[in-house]
Amino acid sequence: MTNLTPSPYDTYTSPLATRNASEEMLKLWSARHKFNTWRRIWLAVAEAQHEMGLPVSKEQVEELRAVVNRPGGITDEEIRSAEKYERELRHDVMAHVHALGDSCPKAKGIIHLGMTSQDVVCNADLLLISNSVGLLDAKLARVVLAFAEFSAKHARTPTLAFTHYQPAQPTTVGRRCVGWSGDLRLGKERLRQDGLPPRIRGLQGATGTQASYLALFDGDHLKTQTLNDMFGVQGPWSPVTAAGAIEFAEQGQTYPRVYDTFILADLASVASVLHKIATDIRLLCNRKELDEPFEDKQIGSSAMPYKRNPMRCERICGLARFVMNLVGNAYDTAATQWLERTLDDSSNRRLSLPEAFLALDGALDLMHNVASGLIVHEAMVKKNLMAELPFMATENIMMECVKLGGDRQHYHELIRQHAQAAGLRVKQEGLDNDLLDRLKNDKNFWGTKRGGPLSAELNWDGVMDPMKYVGRSVEQTERFIKEVVEPLREQYKDAIATLGKNGPRV
């Protein structure tokens, strides 16, 4: 029998809402939050207009304030009323002007006085971007702090490093993680630079000339500018920063759409770092050196029960790629804004801006979950390192040969030949690396100026101490934690404490 009861499973819902983004970010980009912000802007304008002596009465402002500031803000009934108006008017802002006017009959005639739609929408969008950047900023700090704890714990755990994904000079597990954290910090600084403190469009009118406001003040330029300044101080963003918001002073009908390219490009930059970190972890999982968190009943594969797939890092990569590929929308939109403005930006921005923030938000929560529970299999880390360490030791051996009177180029060629042969032995025969034995037994290394065999003068056991090859990895890790992480920990302790529970939604 057909189920006639409406179900949320009957229509498409974005996976960002159901699987990835946090409740905090979802609420920021919700319809209710947007419409409440519009209403706060209308209230701020009415308050400023009343104070400037325009025909906006105290009674009208108080009625408007009572509705806008009531607990919960806009009601479901009012949203449905606005939806009904929009079906008739085909204009979302005017639909909400009418719906708000129905709730404020005395103030109805002064709502949106002198304003154009983008005096509402652009200012609200900029505040929303700033709030969203603030949330991501705190989450980025949280990820850096989680990785810092991991770095401190494994600062002295030597591991094989890679260039070109080929074995290279060793580092430590903690020092590698510092590289991840450093990249995240760079992305965090850029994003904060663009999104905080908040920016506003101000009250600029239909084409940015403030003509409607100038007409309200009978041509008085000073009063027109004063109204704009009052709005900047008293607007909804004032609690965000004591210094007030930064105004886009030159624009047409909208704030410059090129600003969206800055935001989305920096979101994409952070996403690229998350993708790189998640990929590194996935590669190291394959080498059995790392594992991301894995629950007791978690299933890695429907067909292969033994699988322990790095599914969180795979999800991070998928979300990060999505964010990175949204940047082109912003560039296209900025490039196609004809003269003072065209409307093809609206439908695109309703998708690209929220989706970018929601996807990156989910990726950051996932990365924090991974960083907080990352598992190091130290025995495997050591085994992989020691299998390659004889190759890493060759430079030190070569330098010792020179110290003992040998020719650097001569010994370089001898070591190269033995290293290539030892490498083929490992690859083609599956045998252990015997490079050091080859060097010890090669008579070409005998007869130095000291008169004895080189093998007797070299500390071969010391040559195989991996900590001799990690350079300043430990010191660099400790310095990063002291100079970068500890100040972040103090700066963000309150913001991080307010964040919701992190981790995979499903």
C-alpha cells in the first residue's frame, strides 16, 4: 500500500546537511538566520533614520524593535507568509518587507525606507561570511592544537622521509606533523585576513550613489553620510568587533563580487592543505605506519572483513576537492557583473558560498577527529626506516672517507655502485639491504692515510643510529609548539570551548 504521509526521505537533501556540516555552520546558513539578519538591518536603519530626524517615529521604531528582537526572531508562520508573497511578487526581499509589515502594522510604512534590496542582502551576506570565517578560524586553530599534541608526543620518533615519494633523509613523526600544522596556519592567516573583521556595504542605494538617501535629506550630503556612518556603528555586526566593520566605499549596486573570489580562494587553499594532509595519512596507512581512528564495530569493506580503510581521510579529500572546484564560480561571477550590476550572480552565490563553507566545515571537523585519535605503529615505522637507513648513511660515510684523506668523487662513485646493487637485491630478490656489508668488505675502502682499514676506523653501529640523520627535527618541533601553538592555545581557548562535538556525522 502506498504511504501517503509526507516524509523527509521523499525529496533530495544535501549530504552536506545530513552527513558533513556541523549544526553551528548549518544554523549560520539557515533561512531563519538570514531572514533574522535582514530584519536586524531594517531595524538598525529605522533607528538611525529616527535619530536623524526623518519621518520615522519612536512608536514605529519600538514596534519594529519588539518584533525583530523577540525570542526566536522570525516565526515559521511569518516565513510561510513571505513565501506566499514571493510567489506573487517574484521578489524575495519585498516579500519579507510585506511579511514584516504585517507583523508591525504601525511601522509598515517606514520599513525599507530609501533602501534598495542590496542594502539588505549585501550587508547580511557580508556579516554571514564574517561569522562563518570566525567559526572556521576557531576550528582551524583546534586542528592545529590537536596536531601539536601529536607532534609533541612523537617529536623524537624517527621516520623515513620522502621526496618524489622516494625514500629520503629521515625526519621525525612529530616534525612531519609540524609541516602539516604550518600549512594550516598559513591558510588560517589568509582566511582571517579576508574575513575578519567584518566588511559591510553600507547604505549606498540602487547604483551605489546614495541618491535615495540624499533625497530623503533634501540634498544634505553631511546628513546622508552621517546616516551611513550611524548604520555602520549600530548595525548587526557591531557586537562582532569593537572597532566596527570595514566598509566597501566604492561599488555599484552590490559589494564587489571580486571579494567573493578572495573568500572562496582562501577556503580552497585551506581545503588543499586538508587534502594534502589526508592524502599523506592515507599513504602512511598503506605503509602500515599510521591508522586513523577506527571504532570497534566499524566495517572497512562489505567484501573484505580485514580491511581498515582510512574512510575519514577519504571523506576529507572528497569534500576538499569539492571546495577547491567552487572557486571558478566566484571568478565567473565577478567577471560577468555588467556595469553597476546584473542579477545572474544571485542564483550562483546561493549555491557556491554556503556549500563551500559547509563542506570545509565538515572537512575540518573530520580532520580534528583524525588528529585527535591518530595511531602510530612505531615498530612498523622503525622497520621501514631501518630497511632504507643504509642508503641514508652513505653521505655520512662518504664524509668520513674524506676526513680520513680520501677523494670525495672517488668514494661517491664507489658507494653509488654498491647502493644500486643493494637496491636491486632488495627489489628483485626480496632480500634485506646489505649495503653496509658491501662497503665493509670492499678493499677500495682500505688503506687510508692513517694506515688501517676504513672499516676499523668507522663507528658502524653509530652510522645506523637514525637520530643522527634527523637534523634539527626535534628542536624545530619544540620551537613550533612554543612560538606558534602555545599562543594559539591561549588565544582560542574560549572560542574552542564553545564549539560543538566534532567528528563524523555518520
